[in-house]
Amino acid sequence: MPELPEVENVRKGLNEIVVGETIDKVEVRWPRIIESPEQNVFSKRLMGQTIEDVRRRGKFLLFYFTDDVLISHLRMEGKYQLMVPEKDGRLPRRSKHMHIIFHLKSGRKLVYHDVRKFGRMSLVEKGSEFEHKSLEKLGPEPTKDAFKLEDMQEFLTRRKKAIKGVLLDQQMIVGLGNIYADEVLFLAKVHPVTPANRLTDAEEIRIHEATIQIMGNAIKSGGTTIRTYQNAFGDEGSYQNHLKVYGKDGEACPNCGNEIEKIKVAGRGTHYCPVCQPLKG
Ligand SMILES: [Zn+2]
């Protein structure tokens, strides 16, 4: 599942290749991917609009068109691909997983693939994008400028659930998924089941710093490539080489050599070191 650093990698790639392209027509082959408006309206409104910029908010891609913004959530397996005609003018073969095809005036096609069909798109008027239900409640981006320690502490004092679950909840901070939440708690030396409102000041400061550090490094590395997830253009992220606990159950902790364990927290497989991240009484 692409997390924030992987979506950011996709965004950069898209920005380099589709800005300035104008939509000729849109072919919707799996209507359920279009959440709103109704698919015919979606296709009609996009005709003739030019892509001006591709931005990101949390794990959502935002395509800024002339008049509208396309909000795209890749969910589990969604990906974009640009199809460029070969020398003889023909396009590469289509696959059954190509669900939305944006035919561009240049003759190229921007194709949305989604093996599991969980991804969703909405088209909204420019200026109203942050009022959309998928974006309005999102917390700050995990950067030094946006993510403030005091805001995080205030949020945590009102939550009794396990810190791991709070990190996954996109209201306190956006973009942390299962991989990075485990890595943040390992670096911060906090047990994943610790109730959020029982963290000490020192632990909160460590979580805050670890979040900014890990997310910054993961973005710089182009994200984490595990199993089949690649960005739109086949570039692989390299953060998988920096993971310390995620997916390492049964292996030695890089700090203390003790065995890394895997438990379930907030319904998610959670990796941690019981020695470096002890549970307080
Ligand atoms: Zn350890």
C-alpha cells in the first residue's frame, strides 16, 4: 500500500511528465472508481481542461486542472502510467486493469491501473478541494514547519488508545501508515501499545522528532518498495534498505540484538523490540 513517501514519489514523476497536457476525452471503464460527480459529468467536465500542477495532501494526489481539481486516492494498488505511441503511431497493448484512460490532445494517454479497484477519484471545483470530505479533517504534513509539538501533545492528552493506532489515524498527522508508524516508535523507543495520554513529555518529544526524521528520509529515498508497489514510472524507492523493525520479526534488533517481535495493535501487524521499547507498568 503506498504511504505518503511513495505517493510523493508518484507526484514528482507525474509533475515532470503531465503538466501542460490537455484532456481530449476520458474513458471510464470501471465507474465505481469515480466517487463524484456521476461518471458522465466527470468525463464531460474534464474535456478541454489542461493539467497545471500535480500536488499532494497526505496520501491523496491532487491534479490541478484549468477549472477543477481531481482528488485521487490510490488506496492499495492504484497507479498511473503514461502511454506514449510507438514510432509507428500505435500504443502499447492495453491490459484489463486499466480502468480510467485520460486521452490527451498530444496523442499520449494517462492511464490509471488498479488491480484491486479500491482506488477512488473525485472531481471538485478549484478552491473547494480542501472542503472535500476526504481532505477536510486531515492533520498536518509530517514536516518541521507544519507539524508542531504542542499541537501533537494536545491531541495526545485527549486519546486513551494505543499510540500506534493514533499515529495511523490521519487526524493528528497525515501520511503515517503501518510501515512508518512502526519505524517511528522504534526510533522513539516507545512501546506501540502505550496509551497515548500516558506518554511522558520526553517520549512525546522523541515521537515528534522521529516522525519528522523518518518521513523526511523516506521521502528523500523515494519511499519503500515492497512486493509489487512501484511508482508510475517503474522507479523503485529505496527506503526498504533502511527499515529497522518493519517486516523483521524473528530477526535481531539493530540496537540490542534481541529478537524483534510481531504483535497486533489497532488491528494491524506491529513490529517492535521488547527490550528497546519496554512496556511501562
Ligand atoms: Zn532492541
